[in-house]
Amino acid sequence: MPDEPTFMDLVSLLQITPNTPLEKLGSALNSSIFDASNIAGTLKQKGLIEFTAYYPGPNTITITPAGTGLISEANLKSAEPLDHLDTTILQQLSGGKRSPLDLQNTLNLRPKDLALRLYKLYKQGFAIYELKSGTVAIMLTEKGFLNAKANPTQQPANMQERSAASGPQSNTSGATNSTQATMPGTAEGAQRTGEQAAQGQVRDVKPIAEDLGASGRNTKLLPAIIIVIVVIIIAAAVYFIKIR
């Protein structure tokens, strides 16, 4: 909405007096001549002021009925008590927002409505503004900061549902971690796996010996096989004792 009056337009109008020539507008707005010329052109395009263009000047600035009506509407709005939208704006300011454009993009609010609300907060002492280099910066007062912290933004319902759902997930992750702790990839898992393998080898010695003895084949190799198996078992036991 390019033709909507903004907070910058409103506070610029407030700096214009009947004795403010166009050539002195930069000083009134704490801006350079170039920035002041852009602001004056914007105000005229929106129908809020009129000014003459005589060379070398001085040129007078006149606030139009539309500009006067905007100032009157802002003053009427500033007398109303704070509501939820005002509190939301204060919370955004306490969170680091400083420019009206940032607030407008965050809140998705019409520029004129935001301008009236910011002026209301200024008039009631919750915020102040500073004009510099063709821009306006908004800051909280102590009163505004305390009000913002006393009325924190409620957590959205979908965020609360996600927080509640995160509980079982943490338990699942704990179970996963305990499972990983006993997997072969960990030291404890490797130790348990090796012990189980050693026990399995001990249980397997007797069937092997019985099979070899019953078949009657390769009986000469039976002692050597048994000795090899015993050596393997002893080596495994020594290894797992060292890693404990």
C-alpha cells in the first residue's frame, strides 16, 4: 500500500510548523537536504502536505486537510487504553524490532494502523522515537519494557503439542542409547560378545570330541585339535580380562 500513511509520515508532519520552510525541513527532521526532499516528496504524493517551488526560496510548507485529519485521528487514538495489539507491539519491540517496517512485516499490519498504534504508545510513555537520516527508530521506555515482560506472549497450541510429543521421543532415544551401549560396536558390547563366543566354544568342544571319537576317523588328530581349541579359549579369556 504505497499511498498508506506510515509512522514516518505521521512524525514528519508533527515536525512541520507554519514557520518551517522547505529549506529548513532537513534540520527539523534531523536529516540531510536530500533525505528531507525525499520525505517532502512522499508527503506531497500522499496528499498530506503542499509546498511552493520558488527559486531561490524560501518555500513554504502547508499541511493539507488530509494531513491535519491524520494528526487528529492519531491524537484521538492515543487517548484509548492499551489493548492486545498494543501489548503485542511492545513485545516485538522488546524482542529487538526497531523500525516500523520490521514491525509491519512481522505483524502483517496495515501501515496506517501501525502508525496510529506507535503514536499511541509514544503519547502514553511506553515508547519513544528518534528521527535520523530520513528514518525513524523506535525504542521502549522503562514503562514499556516492564509492560512487555508483564504480559508475555502465550505459546501457540501447536508448539505446546510438539513439546508434549517430545517426551516419548526422549524416552525412545534413551532406549536406543542403552541398546547401542550393548551393541558390538561399543567396548562393553564387544566384551559381552567375546565372552558369549568363548562360552560357546567351550560348549562346542565336547560334541566335536565325541563326533571324532565315534566316527573312529582321524583319531590321531584328536589331541591336536583339542589343544588348538583350548589355546583359542585361553587367548580369548586373557584378551577380555585385559580390556576390563
